[in-house]
Amino acid sequence: MKKTIIALSYAFCWGVGVTLTKIALSEIAPTTLLIIQLSASVGFLVTACYLQNRQFPCSWHQLQQGIAGIFEPALAYMVSIFGVQLTTASNATLIGSSEVILTILFAAIFLGEKLTPIKVLLASISFLGIVLLMLQDTAGANQASLTGDLLVLLGTLFAVVYVLLSKKQISTVDPLQLTSSQQLVGLIATVSGFGILSVVNPNYEISAIGISWPFWLLAIGSGIMQYALAFLLYLIALQNLPVSHAAFYIALIPVFGVVSAIVILGEQLSLAQSIGGGLVIASSYCAHRLKPA
């Protein structure tokens, strides 16, 4: 029961965090928002580490342990930001949802987790459910760039690499310390990447000028939820769950995202979205019932 609550919690944090990010993007540029969110996450995690161990996770050894943070959140989110700008939001979401299937396949190849027909079937049902969840957005989209789609797919692959690296580490490292190290490395890589881009193209310059206090609080709060809490809970879950099992809960992120958009933004839920959400929930429940191989 505890494993299920933790798994549902990281899906909830990511899903609701996406909705809060959508709201924040109405006033804050994507690159600036990502830096603010990551900074808030690192501040929260570093403070938690200090309260727990009376030390900051900033030693060279700990930074080396956080190398996976280069892949996610740094590369995964940086690449995805540019991909989303070039393609449609619905395409980006659908491509991102392939993370469930890719994670299961990569876990079988690199971690030796058993790839069973039932896992493939449940992953396919989950993917179909996500397609139905996004059907309303897809119907209103007319343009998509192949370059944008490929960038989103690349970002998804970076996220899968992060999962594989983290799974190998989490059995010997404290989740809070590992999350803090990864997020700190991710922040350093993101600031460096955007800094270089801003020199090449001023459009990518990070600027917090003109952001109102409510949106500052929204950016900070969504950063703590979407990065600090979600990643921490995910790593805690990986301690006791196979990667392929934890992946099915990632599929619930769009479900929580759609529900939170209905509650917070007043969006309407279509019949197709209801069916899609039901399929995702059903596949995740069945995956939860599977015995780890």
C-alpha cells in the first residue's frame, strides 16, 4: 500500500505541476521559468539535506553521484522546451507519453528486467489511453514540425537514460541526497546551456524583469512540486519497484494533468478523454498487480 501511495504521489506532483506550469507560462518565458523552478527545487532540497544531515550535498563526490541530472532535468527539459516551440502541444504530449514503452524496453535491455507479453499489452493500452486523453487537443492542431517532434523524442530518451542511471544508484544512495545532487547538477548544466544560447541568440536570455509576485510564487511552488517532490518520490519508489513497474505510474501524469486543468482552469472533459483516462488507470492498476520478475 505504501509503495502505491508513493507512486501515485509522484504522478500527482508531475501532473498538477504541468498544469501550474501552463498557467505560469502565460507571463514567464519558458527558459526563465525553467531556471526559476529548478532554483526553487534545489533550494528546497538542499535545505532538506542540511536539516537531515547538517551538511550540504555540494562535495565533489556528491556532484559526481548526481551526474544523471545532466540528462534529466537538464537535457530532457531543455531539449523539450525547444521541441514544444516547434511542434504542437498535443504532439509533444503524445511523443512524451512514449516514455512508458521506451522505459520498459530499455529496462529489459540494460537492466535485465523481464519483458513479458502482459507488460507490452498494458503499455500499449496505456499509450492508447493517453492518445484519447489528448484527442481534443490533437483535433485542434493543424501544424507540426518534424524537427520539433524529434527534439521532444530526444528529450524523452534523455529522461529514460536518467531513469536507468538512477535505478543503478538508488540501492546504495539516500534518495534525498541523490535527488539534491542530481537537481544541483541539472541546474548548473541548464544555466550553462542557456547562458551559451543567450550569447548566440539574445531571444534565449534569462530575464525575470516584469514578473509579478503571484507568478513568482506560482513558479517557485510549481518548481518545488514538479521537480523537488516529484523526483524525490520517484527515486524512493525506485528503491522498491522495478523500473518497468514504476513506468506505468508515469502514464498517470496526463490523467492528473487533465483533472487538475478541469479543477483549476475550468476545462471540460470529453467522452474520449474519459475513456482514455479510464484505460490509463486500468492499465496502471493491472501493472501494480503484477509480481516483480
